[in-house]
Amino acid sequence: MSSIQELFNKGKSLLRNCPQPSLETKLLIIKSASISEEEFYAFPETELSRGQEKLFYRLISRRLEGFPLAYLTGVKEFWSIPFRVFPGVLIPRPETELLVEKVIELISHEEKLIADIGTGAGNIAVSIAKEFPMARIIATDISQKALRAAQLNISLQKISRITFIRGSLFFPLKKPDLEGKFDFIVSNPPYVSEIEWEKLQKEIKNHEPKKALVAGKTGLEVIHNLIRGAIKYLKPEGYLCFEIGVKQREKVLSFFGPEWSKVECFDDLRGIPRVIIARKHLINEEKGSRLNI
Ligand SMILES: C[S@@+](CC[C@H](N)C(=O)[O-])C[C@H]1O[C@@H](n2cnc3c(N)ncnc32)[C@H](O)[C@@H]1O
């Protein structure tokens, strides 16, 4: 039987070609031994049981085969919250935190109605709900597996004001009492093209759900429908906030018509245009009347 320290040294060496050998080994030891991070650091001489050690080496070999770390540990941190993830559900990405940051900057402390379209593991909805417990959120997804993960995450985070509905884009919101009622529509939609998908790294292509990432031939199909559909469900001066992919800025901005009063694009930390924030007009200028009132 080996100690935490011995397994850590062996794991780091075995995973030397992975992006973060030390961090990944630590997380796999924590998972195999069912210990906390504090216990990992406080008791390096603790020996793992035979079963735990076997599990550790099994996880290491799956990692060496290219299985994503988050699917092996079952957890991915986002907005400093641990989210449960499993195969079939997209692993939350750090760049999506910019979308959460921008939405949070815009929300005042009042009660707001928010839709999260394509909620995945529920990371955007739960992060907003944690900051604004008074917000009411309707989170949707076409994937049953994604909604199962999202439900699990809201119950682990003890959040009650999120409703989940399965369906494509705005279909789950098709109720007369929801038209023109949303303060925010947020989304990290699929935006990868079929050609880009073929070129993605194997770790993503072989393990993460294609439907969560790919949006048709150009990659812009879902975004286009999101912009077209959102106007009906937003309040006058409501916000549509969503993530875009590399080099999509100009094309996406061209999709916005005169129903929108202001459209802005924000760069991520790498300087890549990443988040679009669009505001619906207060007045329908063509007709000179208020919209949806
Ligand atoms: C890029 S993932 C984002 C997941 C999560 N919101 C996040 O930020 O990590 C896109 C999500 O949208 C869902 N999705 C794809 N097409 C959709 C559609 N037409 N309507 C609703 N959800 C869709 C996928 O199942 C997936 O969970």
C-alpha cells in the first residue's frame, strides 16, 4: 500500500504530459481516497487502502487515454462553485465566467425574471442565483442529461428559485404570460461549426457532447435564432446576453435589427471578443408605441 505522498510523486510523473500534472494528480487522489483537500495536505503519510489505490491507477490510465479530468473527478469549479458534471453534459469553461460577470454587473438587487437558454450543468443559472437570491430563473436545455446535472447542482447549492424546462430555444417559454416578461435572457449557446468540430482536440471531440458545441454548418445557426426569438420574450429595455466564438463578432453584430437600442461586445482575458450584451428598445420607433405593454 502507498501513502498519499508516494502516489502523488508517481501520479505526477505518469501525467507529466498532461496540462497540469500536479493539480490533476492531487484531484485524482482526493477522488480515489474520498478525502478533502485539507486532508490531502495535512496527512501526506496516510496510506490508501488497496481498493483506493487501484481506483487511483484506473483513473490515471483513463486520464492518459485522454478522458477529461472533470468527468473523472465528477466536478468542475465555475464561479468558485463546485459543479457536478458527467459524460453527456458539457464541462463548464472558465471563459463563460465573463458572461456571468457582465450579467451580474447589470442586475440591480430587485427581483428579476431571467431565462438561461441551454443551461447545461446549470452553471450560469446557479452562479447568478447565488449572487441574486431574489431572481427567478427559468433554465432550459434540449438535453435530458444536462437538465439532470443542472437539477443536481441546484439541489446541492440549495437554490429554490430556478425552474427547469426541456426543449429547444424558446419553445419551453411559449406561454402567453411569459411573452415580454423577461428582464434578461442569457445563454452560452452552441457556436462551433461542423468544420471546426472536426479540428477540435480529441479530448473534446471524443468525450464531450457534440450537440452542446456544434450549431450547424456555419456555427451561427443557434445564435441567429436566439437573437430573432429573444425580442418576443424580453421586456422593453430587457437584455439579451450571450457568449460567442472566436471571429464571430462582426457576423453576429450584423444579425441585430432596429428592435435593439444598444449592442455591445466584450473581450475575454485573452482579448477575444466573447460576450454580446444587447438591449431591447423601450419604444417601437416604427409604430411610435411601447412594445409588449
Ligand atoms: C455550450 S453548452 C453551454 C452549457 C452551459 N450553459 C455552460 O455555459 O457551460 C450549450 C448547451 O445548450 C444546449 N443546447 C443545444 N442546442 C440547444 C437548443 N436548440 N435549445 C436549447 N438548448 C440547446 C446543449 O445541450 C448544451 O447543454
